[in-house]
Amino acid sequence: MFEKRKKYGLLFLALFLFAVNIFLFRLDLHDSRRSLTFAMLDVGQGDALFIESPTGTQILIDGGPPKKVLGQLSRVMSPFDKYIDGIIITNPDADHVSGFIDILKTYKVGKVFESGTLNDSKIFQNLKTEIKNKNIPDILAKKGMVLDIGGGVSIDILFPDRDVSAWATNDGSIVARLSYGKTSIMLTGDSTMKTEKIIQGEFLPSQLKSTILKVGHHGSRTSTSVSFAQAVAPIYALISDGKNNKYGHPHLETLDTLTQFGAKILRTDLLGTIIMKCDILELCEIN
């Protein structure tokens, strides 16, 4: 009787180990095919974009207004993950940088990239002080820089192409283009038509064409000129704006321009946080 039980016990153990091996194999296989995550976080009237490459590198572009970003990050980051590889400050206005104060209290940050435009607000000055106190490398983003974030994902800086320290913050906003397989994302910050015109003078339309356009300045009429929208020719146009915001964003003129070129418009005031998963061989899917 004992031998029989022993025999069945060994058989059960063998089957259990076999099942575990299959699970681990599938887990490894799944990890090897991890996709790009791109999320426009619902931070109200502000900007905060989360990017995670297939290799796990995480970038946060803008931090939104105060006390908004942490709750939204919990939707795309593990509660045990307390490291962000890089943050990008597209411009130093409060609706883009205030949330970074909360980020630096909660996460360790590898690098900071900024445009070089200035703001004498207490919020921005406190942020700069925190960055310095934590000895985080603070890098001026310039045209020609390429951020390789792993897994075939790269972020090309298109603007600034010059010293913008004396410029209006929106005019000097960082503009970048993310590339991953069949997917490309135009990242515009609060860039204006002035900025768009400069970029169009330096790049061919084929270099600007993108699957996704992060619409400039929350859909304001000061951004997204007809010629720029035509050059980018996005399938999706993502707008970060707050419900019933006092600026009237997005403006009807911008919506009409995007509709004119067939873009599918997705807005945080209507949809909340927008999360997209992108496979290297396929276009992005909305989660």
C-alpha cells in the first residue's frame, strides 16, 4: 500500500513540475513579446504621458497639475515599482510640472530632460531645487538627440533646435517623435504654430508622418495648424484636457482640422486615462 501511494505521489509531483515548466515557458514567451505601453494620463487640465518600452524602461513626459499624477500612474505601474528612468519637462508651466514634485517624493528618477525655457514660479523653482538636491542629471533636450529606451523604441528630439531660454514657454516646448516598428507618436507638449512652422521647415513630411498625434496645448487653436496636421496625418489624435475647463479646450477649430484629415479623436475629459498597447508588427490597440 505504501509503495502504491509513493508511486502515485511521484507521478503527481512529476505532473506538477511539468505544469510549472509549461507556465514558466509561457511566462517567458510572453515577456519576450512584451509590447510598448503608451498612456495619456487623466490629470485634468494638464499633460502627463507615460511610456514603457518592451524592455521595461519607463519615461514620464510632463507631470500634470498638483496631486493628480500619482493616482493615475497606479494604473500603469506596479505599486512595488518605485523607479522611473527619465522624466521630460516639455515646458515649465504649472500644468506640466507641478505633479513632478509628487513624483520626486515617491519615485527615484534616473534623468531629467527639459527644454531650457524658464518660469519664475515657486513651483518650478522648487522642482529645480529638488532635482539638484537629489543629484539627478538635468539635460537640455536638443534637436538631433535620440533617446534609445530599449526594445526597438527610440525618441527623436525635433525641437528645440536653438537656445529658447528667452522664449515664451509654449513656443519653446519640446517636440519629439517616438518610433517603434509600425507605430510612431508625435509628442508636441504645448508647442504652438510658430514651433510647428520651424519644424516643418527642417523636416520632410515623411519624417513627421505619425500614427498618433499628441495634440499640442490641450487642443488650443494656437496649435495644430492645417499644414502640420496634414504632414503628421495621424490615425489617432489624443487630447489631454480637463472637463469644463475655463479655456474652452479643445477649440472647435482644432477639432475641425483633425477631422478634416480623418483622425480619430480621443480626449481625456471624455474617456479618462487612455492606454494604448503597441506591438512591433502591428498598430496600437486601445485598452
